[in-house]
Amino acid sequence: FYLPFEQDYAVEGFSTVTYEGNGTSGHYIGGTGFEPSLVWLKQRSNNNSHALVDQVRGVLKGLSSDSTAAENTFNHVKSFESDGFTVGTSAQANSNNATYVAWNWDMGGTTASNTSGSITSSVRANTTYGQSIVGYTGNGTAGATVGHGLASAPTMVIVKSRTVAGKHWAT
């Protein structure tokens, strides 16, 4: 799996962009080379939490990778665009004169219902790059399975409860 951490339109499936916030809602961040399905934001000029926003959960839903907090409603990302995204006014995404990095993944063009497992999931998958975003509601049953939309079993899975605070990220 190749992840070149550079802004390059030839990169497919993953892209990194850096930018400076202006504190104005609707600030467009371009140069990803595709419409991101998952954006992971980090302010570089301060110690604010990381922010993860994706198209399966929706632009107003955010998780912090450095926290055990449940999913919450934020104003990090307002929309996903064909070559980037538009940010809101949260400190994690767009404080005036603050510097940021955004890691972006292309997980394909549509979100679909997946019934391949014993639990129905919402999936946005890019089989070309072997990566997907999966949202599901657990059923408390040992051995339950969740479809991921990929052609083969994933080699890495990251899981976070979106509704229960205090639950750690599992890899």
C-alpha cells in the first residue's frame, strides 16, 4: 500500500493538502485531485484535537482520533467538492491564521447499503485502492459480521463506537 505524503494530482486514492485557515465559514480547500470521501484534519499551529469527517456519516458528524468521545455534531467540513472540500469555522478546521493539514481518501462515488454480513451496513468502497468506509449499528451478538464492499478481506480495520463515550478506537 503506497501513501505518498505529497500534493500531487497523479496520486490516486489518497492525497495530503496543507492550508491556512481564515476563520470564515465556506473557506474552500482544493488540490486533492478527487472528491474526498474521508477527510482527517489536524491543526498544525496548535494542539487542538484531530477531526475526522466522512461522506457515510455526513459532513456535520465528527470523530476525534485522539479521543474516546462519541460522535458529535461539528462545523468542521461543510461540503465535499470535486477537487477538495469546504470548511466551516471550528478550531479543528478553520481558525484565522492557523495552519492545517488534511489527509484525504477517495472511497468511491456512492454510499450503498451492504447486506453481505449478518449486520446491514452503509458502505462507500473503492475496490481499485482496497479501501472503504463502513457505518453500522452493532447487535451485541458474538460472531456478527459486517460487509465492507471490497473484493477481498481487508488487511487492517479501524473501529470506533459513534454513540458511546469512553470507548477506545480498536485496530
